[in-house]
Amino acid sequence: GVGADVDAAAAGHCQVGVAPRTRFGFVKTPAPQVDADEATALTWHLADVDVYVSMSGPTDNGVSFADAGPLAKAAFVEATTNGRGGLGVPIVWAAGNGGDKGDSCEY
């Protein structure tokens, strides 16, 4: 995983919105997906990250959906329950990893 601070106000730039100074953790796991790697990425710097964002995941065939492994499931619970000092960390996951198979995630 790779993290980044998003804080334009601290850099002297005008910033408006609902979450200035939010710290994002960008989650990227290697392919093929390995349960332990996903779990590590989802709890990376858990005390320092405000929102986890993932725009990658396993490729799919546009029809089926693979479930997370037991370690990743436990990491989801840990992050969303205990992250940010017990407030929980939202995890945002992009849809549409089956685009190369013609899968459309247009909502």
C-alpha cells in the first residue's frame, strides 16, 4: 500500500469541502490476490489513515465475484471498527475490474 496526505490548506492553497486534512491510504495489492497481502494493505498505518481507497482488485470475468479470504475479512473488520482510534476507517473500493471482459459497472 501507498499513503498520501491530502492537505492543500496546509500548503497555503484554498481548500473547501467536508474533510480538509484527510489522510488517504491507497490500497494496491499484487496480482494474483493473496489473502495475507490484502490484509496487510487494509491495515497499513491504521492509526494514521482516515480513508482507505482501492482502485484495483482481482480481475473478473464480468459474471462471478470472488469473496475475500479470512485474513482480509478480519482486516476489514479491524479497520472499520478500530481504525482512527475506534471511530473506524471507511474503505472505498472501485467497481469494474472486469472491463477487459466487456463488463460494465455503469450505475
